[in-house]
Amino acid sequence: MKRLNVAEVVIPITNHQSPVTPVAAKILVRAAAKTQGLTDTVSDVLVNFTNWLDSYGEKSWDYQSFFAGRVGGRAKSLYYRHRLVGMVAVAPMIFCEAFLPSARRLFHHPIRFPIADAQYAMGFAFLYEATGDFSQLENAVHFLTELKKSRCRQFKEYCWGYPFDWVWRGGTIKRDTPLITTTPYVYEAFLQVFQLDPRDEWKLILESIARHAAIDIKDFRTSETASSCSYTPFDEGGVINAAAYRAFVLTSASRVFSNDEYWKAAERNLNFVLENQNPDGSWPYAMDGVRDFVDHFHTCFVMKALAKIHAFTGHAATLEALRKGVSYYLDNLFDTDGLPKPFSRAPRLTVYKRELYDCAECINLCLLLRDRFPQLEATVETVVGGILKDWIKPDGSFRSRRLYLGWDDVPMHRWGQSQMFRSLAFYLRQARKASSDESRVTSAPIHQHSTLNSQPL
């Protein structure tokens, strides 16, 4: 993987040449002014992170490392089957998670995560767009190559899951079982790089991923207009973010491949998400009457999907759901310091105060939606500033969690490192683009009937 040196590359002129509306122009100018003070620091952070990634390697431990091995997996399974006895069995892992995070190495080993590879591919693609440094596009292609190797090969179509057995309350999902919460990130990664450097092979992979999402992932009718979808090809559905992910992939694929059948399926999943939004604007994790918690990053997952679907379709009900969702999000999922908190409604006792993953998804969501909800501009600046202040380690990587006593500094590619890298690269790309567009806005006439389309897929 080739390292990034922002200082040695030239910022390319944006290829977006459409006239800009007055409202969009004001947003661009405000964004450029507010982000200027942070952009140089973000550039330095990304340089240092890529150097760290190059030396550390592309495998890591994970927050699930305590339970991904045989001992931890059996203890977790016992907990779900016999709560009191199981609490004793998992107590040592929970203690280590709270007070001795480095003990993960005693329970499992570093592994490669497809979802992290997808996030890194997108992050390097953003860096290529922000800097014009072709080696960063080569880095993105490297991670796509790794993703080709890690697909779930027992399935005909391209799809991805976890590289470990995942024990949950419903049983055990075996490693390399496709997950509709993982595969969409790979779809986005291939699509983003394909748009920068079209290759027939990648188009074929994108077509295959779309077929997997349409056929292997199952629908379950929930109303006249809505259907939930399965989390894997084998379960019974009901998880809100799973339906949101599938709705996004099939909406995108319906446009990319001009396939109306994909939109018909996507619309039913979209309606499931819209119909099950709580009156206060939140979404429960699932509609099973048990997993009704509301947390930060799952809320971001749902709203990210809706933001992208709305950008594709202009769907009025989706925008209204986003309006209610943003209101709930800002009022209930942030601490008094303006930084994300893990839960507004927690399912259990937590052993950490703040999560890198939450911060990364917050940045991503705010960047996607601030053109429609300008109040998110202040949020993204606060969160980026907080990350730069407290979450950067001397080696260039990010802290993983803020515990109630100290920090969890174990680097976990799937659990925050890759997501934060992508989000900051997205932030840099948007800041550089806003600066370029600001220059163009001040030197070109403003047209009343044009539209701004600066959001990535």
C-alpha cells in the first residue's frame, strides 16, 4: 500500500460544473469557512494514519474478539440460554473489556474484516478525489482486490459476512454467512471506485451484488405496502437497519442498471423503515418486541440509507422521516459536550462512555445531510474537533473507546479505525470541494433553477 503525502500533491479542480442554487451556494461558502481551520489538521492526521496502517497491517483484533473464539463463544451462548449461569461465564470477558482491553489477545487472534476493507477502499478513493494523488486510487484498488478474495464462496453471487462465528440470542451465525449489513459497504466501495476508474470486472461484481441482495436476501410482508428483509439468507427478518441497507442497495442498483424490479423491492423495504419509525423520530433496533433499544450508530445506519435514497429519488416521505429522525438524533444521542453518546435507550449496562464508531458514523451522517439540515454543520465541526483533540494516538491510529476509567487503545479495523479514516477522508474531500466551489461561486453567475449534487453514493 502506497503512503499518502498531502503536501506533495496538487488539489484537483472539481469536475462538478453545474450551476449552483443560491441556497446551495450559501451552504458551500459557510462550510468552506467553518472547515478551513480543521482541514490542514485532518490532512496531517490522514497522512499519519496511512503510515500507521502501512506498518501495523490490515488484520486486527475486534471488540468481538472476547467472544469470537471457542471459549468466549461458548460462554456467550450459555449466557443467552441460561442467563444467571451465563453471567458468571461471561463475567471475566466483560471485566477485561472494561478494565483490561488488551486481554483480547488471550481470547482470539487478529483477522481481516471485509467491512473494514470496504471502508478503507472508500477512504482512499476520497483521498484520491481530494488530492489528485493517483497512488491513493491504487490503494483503493488494493482493498477491492482483497475483497474479491474474502467473498462468501458458498454462494453463487458476490456477498460478504463476518470472518468468525457470531453468537447472538438466536443462535450462531457461522463465519462467511452473508450479512445484509456488510455487503452494502462492499457494493458502495466497488461503485465508488468504478465511477473513478471504470473496469468491466467491477461492473460485473456490482451486478452480482445486486442480484444477491434481490434474491438471496428474503422479503417478509409486514403490511400492504411494506416488507422487512432477512439479515442473512436464512433468518426471518425484522431488523430495521437491515431493511434500510437493502433498500439503499436496490435503489442504487435500480438506477445504475435501469432495473425497475429492484426499485419495487427497495420501496417495500423503505416503507418498512418509514412505517416503523417511532412517533418521537427514533427507530428501535428490531420489531421483535425484545430488541427495542435505540443507539447511536444504528440510528446513523438507518438515516444514512434514507439520505442516499432521498438523494436518488426525492421521495417526500423519506425526507419527512429524516426531518423527524434528525430532531430526535440531536436531542437524544449527544452528551452535554456535543459529542455522541452510545444509547438513548440502552439494552443493558455498558462498560464504556464513548465509542469511536459512533463518532465516525456521526461525521459521515452529518456530511451526507447538512445540505438538507444545516444545523448539522455545527455538529460535524464539534465532533471532528473532539476527535482531533482527544482521540489521536502518538502512532497515528485512533483510540477505540473512552472507558469510564481510561481508554481502550486496542486498534480494531472493523470497530472504528476504518470508519473514522473513511469519515475524515470524506470530510477532507468535501472541504476541498467546498473551497473549490466557493471560488467558482464568487466568479460565476448564480442560476435559479439548477441543483446541487455533491453527495457521494
